[in-house]
Amino acid sequence: MITAPAKAVLQTLFLAFFGIEQDPTIDRTPYEQELACLAQTVWFEARGSNFADKLAVAQVVVNRVASREHADTVCDVVWEPAQFSWTADGLSDKVVIEGPIDENAWTDSALAALTAYSAALPDLTAGATFYHADYVSPTWADQLHARGRFGAHLYYAAFEPAPEIEPPVPAPR
């Protein structure tokens, strides 16, 4: 649990670091650009959802970067054609903060991006590289393996989970 003063500091840092005004003249390092793309994706894909869902969305992007089937950088994965609804909806791609609810959602989005990118926590999605909102039923989901549900999204991977191996039972003495 983050205390209110700590959250206020995080909000200020994240708003400044990720430059939510999204001024194209801001010179970012590749690391900063990757985090900004990831936070922006979390914002648009799961803004109103719980933190676990936000983290899972970010982990899917990171899992795609690690896979052979997708691009090698976060930004390239995010902008692959027709992969994320926010990149293909024809609406503005600018993050707009209009009050404390948005400030909290942006802080959570940025924190989820930072957490997933740094692999600071185990992968909630067990290697998922796909997800969809719970109110749609895409045909591709039937060909994948379910990994779980967080908030308003269902998560999938293209591979079967490895079977759990029972540890050997020690011989009696």
C-alpha cells in the first residue's frame, strides 16, 4: 500500500518523467521512450481497471518483446498493426489528465509499466502474449491457452503451460 504523501510524489515524478504533454521535441533516451510507450498502452487499454489488470497488460507487451513472433522493442510491439485497440481507433493518442481520478490512473499506469519493464514482480499472466476485454469474444481466443483474468481482461498464451513436476519424495530413513 502506497501512502498518500508517497503517491503524491510518485504522481509528480511520473507526470514529469513521462512528459504527458507528449511534446515531440522532448529528447528521451531509448529507455524513457520504451517506458513512455508502455505506460501509454496501459493507460489506453486498462485505465479504469485495477492495478493487477494494468500490470498484466504491461506484462503482455513485455512478453511479446521477448517472443520471436513480435517486434524487438516495446514501442514497435505497441505499434504493430491492429494489435492494440487504442492504436487503431482513430482517436487522439495523447494522454489527457483531467483531475484526481486520471492522476491516479496515470500513476498506476506508469507504475505498472515500470514494474513490468524491470521484471520487478513475477509475471501474473504466466507468459501471456494476448488479451481481450471481457465483453468481446474474438475468434483467435479459441486457438490459445487461457492464462487468467484480471479486471476486465482475459489473458492467453500460444503455448501449453509446462507440466508441474512433483519434487522427489525423500527415501525413508
